[in-house]
Amino acid sequence: MVTLGDTISQLESAIDNIEEVLAPLLAQPLPDTLAKLDPLERCKLQAFIAYSINTLFFIYMKLNGVPPRCHRVMSELQRVQRYIAKISKVEQVNTRKLKLDKEAAARFVKHGTSNTDKNGGN
């Protein structure tokens, strides 16, 4: 049987883990942190912050017996989720662009070198 003391210990441990993970982010002002990131990373961080704050408010409402489904926090969470989906889509497109098509590259090289050989090295 799980006791209240066990649950509180688990909560304290989880909070310690969160503080440890967020320490680098909280060590300097947000504008300074954002200035060091590329645009995609800035979007991801800002979406993470917005989602985290809204999720914490959602939890706060539930703990106080207020039904969050009828509150504007739900529409805000859905809005942020749509932005996260858009960011993920852009990220996927960027990673696809970075992949090298080896067969196509080999054809380009072969074609380029065969033209050079035909033109006498010019």
C-alpha cells in the first residue's frame, strides 16, 4: 500500500528533477537565452514555456475543483499544441532537406566527369 509519505517523497523527487533540468534555462534572463538560439529552437522553447504554464494552470484548476474543460485554458492548450505540431512539421522538412541522396549525387558526379572527359578536360 502506498502511503501519503511515499507519495510526498515521490513528488519531492520529481520537483528536484524538474529544477535540475530547468536550472540552465533559469540561470539567465529569457531574452539572453533566446538570443543564443536559432529561430526554430526559439520557437520550440517558447512553445515549451507556453505549454508548461498552461498545463500547470490546468492542473491547478483541477486540484481546486474547477472543471478546466469549460475554461479558456483548454483553448489555449489546443492553440499551443497546434503550434507545436507546426514546429514539428518544419523540423521534419528541415531534416529531410539535410539528407543526401547518394544515388543522385553519384549520377551528378558521373555525368559531370563524363562531360569533362568528352571535352578534353575542359
